[in-house]
Amino acid sequence: MEIDRLELFHVAMPLLYPWRTAYGEDAAIHAVLCRMSSGSVDAWGESSPLAAPCYSPEWGGGVFATVRDWLAPAIVGKDIKSGKQLQQELHLYKGNCFAKAVLDTAWWALHSKLTGIPLHVALGASRNEVPVGADFGVMDSIDDLLEAIGGAVSQCFPRVKLKFRPGWDIDMLRAVRKQHPDHTFHIDCNSGYSLDDASLFQTIDEFNLAMIEQPLAHDDVHDHAKLQKLIRTPVCLDETIKNVRNARQAIELKSCQIVNVKPGRVGGLTNAVAIHDLCQAANIPCWVGGMLESSAGSAHCVALSMLDNFTYPPDIFPTSRFYAEDLSDPPLELCESADGIPSARAFEQLPEPAPARLKALTVQHAVVS
């Protein structure tokens, strides 16, 4: 398909409740959206690197500028026949995964629209529904957290993820396990620790967690391999896995036993599928994460999560969990599987931003044609 026009929007989407992690706090999610046009047909991509370069080296304003000034001009006017070709056109520009994901996710959405093939089918999925997990960040008190977890367990969420950081760690985990001794939990450290904290993670073994997500530095594979040898709990890599090469190195070094795949973090859906396939060949299970995108971006995560080797319930949230009103329509809503488990169902038609809401939340806007 020939890419005729790209319209870019840097937006700030206010949250109902601040999202607190080991790297800080977000009151609004900063994302960049792209309306990609080919002839009279257009579709949307989204990437949400957040407001500051704390989760990764990228951030909302920087991603917007990178796409506007460098990446979009590299593909506009060209006939892009595949996601792999698009990635090759952008290969000159080092890193900048969230920026590349803006265009890659838009290309896949446009491909789906032009061919009439639902996105999850175009990516290679054979199912259209997947059970999802519940997530809770750092809250005002452990009592608040326990109340929230109780609600998730009563709603039959199959697993719960807990943010974990200094000061919100072992005491929190002990209280959670006391209340729910048998439920599936895992913790997400968001690179908040170092190998000097190995004894802490050895203590965590007693809590029988499904995994410890990204305990060490955001760009590390070597120390994670050392840590995995010291503990029984599986290590999951998130921030470290930015591309297929990182994933291959982590597998070779035995740095982890499970991999989180976020389309934004790895440069888009093209790379996400390639990492899924690599891990599947190595018998390393995967699961899909999100960055609190609007439903336009979350729908891409939903589609991706339908692939066979995504075996752990993904981070896919209904709009009402974080936003008073979704930027995009329709909002993301969960359904119930036949056995009552909260699940996400693939969109047959992808959501798109509502014009009035998009205008109200836009921080910067640009057109490349």
C-alpha cells in the first residue's frame, strides 16, 4: 500500500487514579497517535511512552518529534507491502522503539482495513478470545490494596500483578499472601533493584509467585541471568526486551523463563510477532503487556495476545479501570468466558479516536504528506 499522508497527535490522557511504580507516578498517560492514509482509506496507530523518560529512554514529546522529523518522512510516499519492509525503511534510525511503533501499528491497522482481514487473524492468531489478569500499582495503603485485590479475586481474575518497589515490598507481599494464600500473583519491579538485592529475591521465593518481572536494570541481560540462578521464582524480562536480538541473547544466557511483550516497547506489532515466534521455538512462554493506551492502541494488544505462545493472562484493561472516558471509540470492555473468567475479545473493527476528545486532549499536532 502506498502511504500518502500521516497525521500525528501527541495527547495527554488524564487517569482516574495516579499510576505509581518503582520509577515514579503518572497522573496522565502521554501517547502519540498516527492516522495513516492510503488513498481514501485511513487507520490509526498508537504508542504510549509516558510523559517522562523513566520507563524507557523515550517520552511523549520526544517520540512525537522523532516521528514528525525523521521516521514519517522516511516512509511517506512509499509503497510499503509488509511490516517487515516498514521496519527496514526505519532501520537507519537507531533504537526509538516507541516512535517506530507509532507507524508500525498504524500500518497493520491500515492493512487490516484495506484487506478486510481482522487484525488478530492478519497477525496469525487462531483464537479470538483470551482470559486477562488484574493489575494494581502502589496504592495509598495496604488496606486499599487488599480491598482492590479482594474485588479482583471475587470477579474470578485468574492472576493478579502487583507493583513492587522499595517501601512497598515484603510487608505488602506478606499481607497479600496472608489474605490470598493460593491465588496466582506476580510482582513487577520496573528495574527498581540491583544484584545487591539478591537476598531480597531469595526471600521472595517463599511466596510462590508466578514470576518476578524486570527486577534489575532496564537494559540488562547478564545480571538477570545471575539472579535467575540464585532464585527459584521465574524471572520475567520486560524493559530489557526491546527487539529480537535482545530476546535471543536473553534466551541464550538463560536470563529469564518468561517474556513480556509490549508492542510499543519493541517497535510495533511486526517485532512483537517475531519475538513471540522466537520464544515459542525456545519453549519460553510469553504474555502481552500494555502501556495504558486508549482503546485504539489496546486493541492492537488484544489482537497480539491471541497468538498461541501468549499463554499467561495479559495486561489488558477495560477503559473504565483507568479513564473516565476513553479517547477512542468504542471503549475496551471485558467479557466473561463460558466459565466466568474475565476475558478480552478481539475487535472485528478497530477503535478510532473520537474527534472532539482527540482535539481536547491533543498537546501537539503535525501532518506529514
